[in-house]
Amino acid sequence: MWCHMPDFPHIPRTDPPSGPSVRRARVRSLRRGAVALSACLVLGACAVGPDYRRPAQDVGAAYAHAPAGQWRPAQPAAAVVASDWWRLFGDAGLDDLMDRMPAVNLDVAQAEAQYRQAQAALGTARAGLFPSVDLSASTTRAGQGASGAGNTASTYSLSASVSWEADLWGRVRRDVEAARAGVQASAADLSAMRLSLRSTLAQTYFAVRASQRQDALLSRTLDEYARALEMTRNRYEAGVASSADVAAASAQLDQARVQRIRLGWQREQQIHALAVLMGLPPSGFRMPPGDGLPAAPAVPAGVPSALLQHRPDIAAAERRVAQANARIGVAQAAWFPDLTLSAQGGYRAGEFASWIMAPARFWTLGPALALSVFDGGARSAAVESARAAYDAQAAQYRKTVLDALREVEDALVQSQALAREQEAQDRALAASRESLRQVTNQYRAGLVDYLSVVQAQASALSAEQNALDLRSQRLAATVQLAAALGGGYVEPGDGELARDGARPAVVPAQP
């Protein structure tokens, strides 16, 4: 609790001008009101509850699997990864989907609605800082006696009332502080949702492109297997091949057809997933044309401490810790009395013609002080609950940081391992192609049986498919690394966080 309480200003006593005693009473009332107002303003500087400090969490000085030559210090105010990180892949089809997705995706629409709901909650909390003004008008007619006739009267009334709860102990301000942190957490949730959806979109997009490449490979393979079957049948008819060779060639062709059929329906399911991401029914979405699979770009990792500013989920978790901290002050304020200042004035008369005349006027003015004396431990339990909620949010924040570090390390080690795998697979692919060429020539020369050709063809096809899978996995790992590093999100600074959760200050611009 922080509070500064200077001495009340001295109000000199002056003799009132000569007049009725009512005027002297009004002067004394004004003096008491001035003293009470000064006291409220001074006490208004007090706010119970602990001031917020971000929980500490060790993140290390550098990533264990950071690529050599890519380590560099990160500026806290600048993202390690560009906000339009997907443009690093140089794929026009992906760029088009990324540009259109935020405006049509229903998950983004839901997160934006939740953000507006948090903003409305902040407005509700801020309303407690201001007085409430009510206006009422009424007319009544009443009578006395057995029948009520002959002794009736009408009453006309018009009144206005003002009520204000002085925030002596900072309960309302702590409530506003909690609501503001909730808005900022909701804004970070919105950014996290966009980042997650962009990551899913990119990975699904590249999976479809890889499937298209696999389909093209199987199409060429089917043509080669069909020619091989025809050649084997010709050799069988010429008496230089056995029926077993024909059966092996036919079985190999049918197995390749099965692979292509399976690949086809799996690809269609992936395209359906893209349609939902784009807010479209599967029947209304068409895959944009593309040039195959791009090369996996390099993504700088930066330093672990940068994640505290560049991960929207970490920012959301940290803001919820601040929100829980403010709730402690709200709970503690229940131990102190509430001071409500109210005033009411208006006109009341039995005849409408004399409604606004001086005798019809009435007014009331006075403070009300309320304090709960006994509540069976409810306030103590509320404070303990608020402290436990803070501890839970602080633990969740630290866990979110550790999970983020793990995701980055996983993505780094996976990216490097896949790069080495692809180098080895490229060598294996070249060897498989050469082996198939030599075995095919030997079969045509009658030096080996067709089983050797089948084995060489299966090995070459497997090597081709593994090479495509590794390229797709490298692209997916690069996307995961960009998302793990925050995907271009930058946590706003302290000055921006103080602006009542204004959307431009909290939600980063999304291209």
C-alpha cells in the first residue's frame, strides 16, 4: 500500500455577512464540505495491495542448439523474425493465402470478439471512478376515507440525484488495473491465435505442395512401371522371361497405383483443412497454382531473453500475472470502509402550476460511511484466494517461458538434423538412380532376373519419396522455428501498456 497524506489545508474563518441563520448554516456546511473533499482527494492517493513486478525466470544466455554463425544479440524493441516471415519462402500462393486469412478466419473472429469483450470490461471498471447521475419524474394521486372521494390530492415531483463512491483505498483503481491487464492479455491472445493459424496454414500449404510433387513422382513411376510391364510381357512372349517376371511387374504397377490413390485422398483432406482456415466450405476453395516446394530459408534465432518480448503467449501469461496481482488489492480493499457522497434535489408540489416555485424545492446532501464488522472470515478467504490465484498465474507464466524455450530448442535441433539428413538422402538418391540404371541394362542383356529390377525400382522410388518428405519436413521445421520465436510479434513497452490497453499499442500490426 502506498499513500501520501499531507496536512489538511487551513480554511480561515470569516464572519458571514449579516443575514438569517440559514445563511450562516450554509457557510458552515460549505466549510465542512471543503474539508471532506480535501480529505477524499488526499486519501484517493492511497491504493492497497502489492505493486506489480514481473516474475523472474532464468532463460539462459544462448540457445544450446543455435547454428554457428547465426547467433546475434537481439534488440528488445525489435523482433528477431520479421512480421511477414512467410515471405522468406518466396511462394506467391502462400503469400496470397496469408494476406487473406486473418480477415476471413473464424478463430480470429472469435479472438477479436473476446478482445472487444475485454475492452468493454475495462470500460465497466473505469466507470467506477466517476459519479452516477440519476433523473426521475413522477406524478401521483391519492385519497383518504372509506371511498377515497372528496379528499384526493395530486403530487408532482421532479428530482435529480448524484452519487459517488470515493476511491479512498484504491479498490476501483486496482479493479481498473486488473481490467487493463486483461485487455492486454486478450490482445496478446489475439496475436498468438493469428501466429498459430499462420503456422498451421504454412505447414498445411507445404504439405499439399509436397503431396502434389509426390503425385507427379508417382505418375512418372506409373508410366515407367507400365513400360516395364510391357517390356516384360514382350520378353515372356519371346521366351526369354518367365511368367513370374510378368506377375512381379504387374504387382509392382498395382502397388504404385494404390500409393497414388491413398496420396490423393490424403491431399484432398489437407486442402479441406486449408479451406476451413480460409473461412470457406471445402467445395468453395481452390488451391492456388504454385511452382512446387521452395528451399527452406535460414531463420536467425537471436537470444533466449528476446522471447520475453517476442512471444505473444508469454506476453499474455505475464499480463495475467499482473491482473491477478491487482486482484489482491481489490480483495484487500474490502477491509476498509466505503465512503459514498450523495446529493439530491428537485421540486415537489401538489399543483403543477406551483411546481417550480421556491416553496416546492427540496434537497439532501450528505456522506455515508459503511464498514463490514463481521463476515465470518469471508474477506480473509477472498484475500487468500487472490494470492493463490497470483501464485498460480506466476507459475503458469514461468512454465510458458520454459515451454517456449523448449519449442525453440526443439525446432533448432530438428532443423539442423533435417539439413544433415537431406544431404545424406541426396547422396542415397543419386546412388539409387545409378543402381536402377545399371540393373535395368543388365536385365535387358539377360544377366539378371526381373526380381533384381523390381528391387532396384522400389529402392529408387523410396529414395525419391524420402527426399521429398525431407524437403517438406525441413519447410515445416522452419515454419515451426519462426512461430516458436514469436513470428514477428513485439511486446509493447511500458509506456504503451499504460494506455488502458488501446488496441494499436497492444496488438502488433499484421500484414
